[in-house]
Amino acid sequence: MADKWADVRGSVAVGVIPTIAPYLMPRYTAAFAKKYPEAKLRIVEETTPVLVESLRDLSVDLAILALPLRHKDLEFFPLRTEPLFAVLPKEHPRAEAKSLALKDLRGESFVMLRDGHCFRDHSIAACVHARVKPRIAFESDQFSSLFGMVAAGVGVSLAPEMAIDRNADCRYVRLSDARATRTIVAAVLRGRSFSRVQQALLSGIRHK
């Protein structure tokens, strides 16, 4: 049966938060370009507040974000839920553990993403729920910088599964806390009519 989207053409824009864009979008962009050679895909990497406003002013058609989100004018399509990991120096006492709870990191110095990144908010919320007050020793906009600081012994960190870099000189231990997960969604403006190329993008991302 022929793909009903095979002849789609036109432009479509997707917004992606920085803690997802480098891990998810390269593979999807290549697949989209191959499947829809007449379509033009534009990718915008921005923080959640900027992308929410971009959805509202129609400068992006779809955004890939992480829950929680409380915007009644948006509609969300769950894409995946991934576990969170503690990122530890190789010599850390829990570095070889199969799993650990956030409470096991009480008293540790943390390296975290800067304010403005939703994963920082997600990490802080998980720590608060576990009654852990992280002492923040370093902040960055990139997971790679955080992992380098962990490897150097500056502190520990938290990371979603998709950001794990096995080439970094540190250890990743899955968190056992019930809230130590991240749910990724595709968000669109509720009630908006989509063109065929926009529908193809949403359909492709939802079923990737």
C-alpha cells in the first residue's frame, strides 16, 4: 500500500528543547528527509517557555517538550518515558551499584544545567521530593560539560537516559525513585488545522 504522505511538499517547523534536540533530532531529520524529499523541515532548538510562545504565534508547528506542562491551549501526544540516572565519578562509593535512590546522594555537591532548562527544574523537583537539598557547585548549558565536571570529581549530576555518554569518564547508575523518569511529548496548539506536510511530521514523530 502506498504511503499517503509520499508526495507531501511544503515547509514545516519543529521546536525542540536542548536536552532532547541533539539526541533525538539528527536521526529523525535524516529519516524525514529520506521519506519526504519534497518537504522542507526547519528545526528550532529553544527552551520550553520560548517554544510554548512559538506554538502560540505559529512560528513553529510542533514542539517536542518534557512534562510537566500546564498549558490548556496546547494538546500533548506522549512519545516516550525514560528513566533518570545518577552520574557519578568512577571512584564514588556507589559507582558500581545497580541502582540507587536520590536520598543516597544527600550531602553531595551537584553539577546541574542552568536556570531556564526544564530538566534542571525536573531534577530539583525530584530532589525536593526525596528530601535532598543539592549544593550546586557548577552550572552549564550542556550535559557534556556536566559529565566532564563529574569525571573531574567536582560533584555528581542527574541525566536522562538519552543523554548518557558512555565515552565520558564517569559512571551512570539508574535511580530507583518512583519520580525519577522523564516523559517526552509532542505539543501542538489545540484546535489548529494542519497542512499535509505538518500532519506528516506529527504522524512521523508519534510513530517513530
